[in-house]
Amino acid sequence: MIAFFAVFVGHVPQFGGCENNCCHLPHDPTTSQVAYLKGSGGVEYGIDDLKGKPLDFNFVFKKEYDPSTFSIYAGCGGCASERPLYWDEPLSLPLDLPDTYSPAKFESFTQHSYYELLPKGAARQVLPAQLANCSSHHVSLRIVLHGNATEEITWGAVVGCEGLECERFEIVELLSFPIYTIRTHAGWNDAAWTLVVLALAVPLLMALIFWYWWEGWLVFCVPQAPSYPRMLARARPGVPWSELKTVCWVESPRLLLYALATWAIAVDILETFAHFALATRDVPGDDRGIAIFAFWYGIKWLLLLCVALPWMWAREVPDSQWRNYHWGIVCAWDDGLGPFSPFWAHGFWCLPEICLGLASFFVGAGFYVYPVAITLAGVVRLVQWARGPALLTQPCKSTIYISPEMDDTACGYIHTHPPSLFMS
């Protein structure tokens, strides 16, 4: 999933779209890449592209197919021609294949398992000496299905070494990582339906949470009040926040953007876990990919908090509170680093919010919706912070409420002043 970390542990993927099932990978053979294919086909390079260096390669499979139903070729010859069948006969001998596969491995960033057949070492290299007398201008990696094959083989041709020096992504490829993930879930895990189901189910779950714990429609509104709605609600037990006097609730486009971002990252989190569960059924528990997955999966939960918490603070802290706030080291729920302190709702948080949104484009989070929504929310917040508060165009219908218990002591007394329309 997270493309930033895939720079260090992943291959640049290519999904089909190759003429006659013969792929020309976008980078030179020193960059770690993989072309996902079905059936007979392969990838080819010009021999000159190797520059006299060995070609590192591998073949990975969706499942443990019977090795007697196909042959693997790596060496002299291309995989496409001008012949009517658009297919060159291999100019190299087929590789000797083991009878059994290595244990399944887990690809943590696109959540799929794969099987390797060839052993590590010389079996995964084409050496320059093997191409010295090649009559073709090409070198290829290819699979040819035999007549006894009972099913179509889904496989990947991997090029490049396994070290960090071979694992490189360009900007466009990083931005394309959500597309890679979706296509892998559909083509390799055969479960494209999970994204559709979750995209529809998450809004229903969010609506249920809003209805019971977040005052329903008020999740899209900010309070305009001289004090905290939560504090005022304590003075009137059982009274819905929407009926609190002295509080005017104003619709906020920023909160709508937070809702979109929350929906997107929540779908992403559930989709990721669903395919983790699907892909690791046959993967050993000590596989390195599972440990990497646990690390960046936790980062996705942090991204959820990065939008859910500002959303909460925006509807908990009125504009008048954070604009006049001067931070201090105080231990209180509504001051310092307290959970409902105006410090967390202050406008200057728009700057890290915008940076987070832009960075999210490069980590594949939230299928593009999350980074777009949180970036726009930061921009809206920046504009509102710079413009300052504005008076309500219409007077608030609320009236001052003073709890009888508080009236004698003046504790919690609410002073009146014109509320503002500024949407925090």
C-alpha cells in the first residue's frame, strides 16, 4: 500500500496491455520491475540494453501450478515478431524446473501472495556469455503453456536485482500506486468486489456512529458560541447539542471535507485488511512481508486520526476560543495539551494539514480521495484563519441560559457578545 516504503522493497508493476502478450518494461533492466501476465507470454529487452551486464530475473506465480504444464525460457530471442501468430520460437533451451515451489510469500504493499519456482542464484540470471552467439537482437523472459494445461496461468516476470539499488519509482509511478493496488486485488486475489462493498458499507457505519454519538447532522457544523458546547451541555443534562442555547451551529465545508477524507481512509483500512486476510492464508507466519505490513498498516491508522481529530476539535471548540488562545503549560481538559484545548483547533494547523494532504498523494492512502479532501480542508482553514471572524448576517435565535445551580456562584456564567460566522 504505502508507496513511499515500496520504493525500498517493491517492484515497479505493469499490468498487461502488452502487444501480443509481449511486454516492453518501462525502465532499463537494472530497475526492479514486474509485468503481470496470463497464459503464454513474456517480456523482452534489446541485448544492447544489458550493456554487457547479467540480467537478473525471477518468475512468480499466483498459485502452485503444475510445472509439467508449461516451460520457462530466459535468454536469446524475443517474444514477438511479424509472423501471423506474432510469436517467435524460443532460441534458448527451457530452464530446468523443480518439482515443488518455495513457500508462499506475502507482498505487503499490494496485499497478495505469490510463489517462486526457481531457486536463488545462477538459475535467476542470464549471463553475457549465454548471449555471445545469439542470432537475435533481443533477450526475453517467457512462459509457454503446453497442450496439457488445464487452466490459464497467472504469473509475473520480474526483472532487476533484489537490492535497494534496483528499487526505484518515478513520481508518476508513486502517484499510481492506488491503481496498482486495486488492479492487484482484482487480478491476483480475484476479489474486486471488496472495494465496492466497503465503499458502500462505510458511509452507513459512519451515519450510525454520527446518529448515536456525534449528534447527527451537527457533524457538519461548527459552533458559534462564547463557550464550549460540551461545557454548556453539562449544565443541561439530557439536552441535545442542537438545542443548546447560546450556541449557533453553522454548516462548514471543511467538516464535509473531513467526512470525505475519513470515509476514504476508513475504506482503505478495511480493504487493506480484507486482502491481507485473503492473501496470507497459506503464507508462513514468520514471512518478512507480514512484519512490513504491520508497520505501515499502523501508519494508515495514524492517517485516520490525522483527520478524525481535527474534525472533532472543529465542532468542539468555538472560533472565539481558539482565536484568543495563548498556549501555556497547563494540565486541563480545555487548556494546554488537553484533549479539547483550543491549541489543537487553532488555525495554524492548516499548514501541517496541507503538507499531510500533499504527502498522502505519494503514499497511496485513501485512493486519492483522502489526499484531495484533506488538502482542500487545509486550504479552507488557511483562508478562514487569514480572513478572521465575520459577524453573523442574521441574529442567533438562541437565548442566554444560566443554570440555576450556577446563578448564585457565577461559575460558568456566559457573557454575551456578537457571535461570528467564522467556521473554525
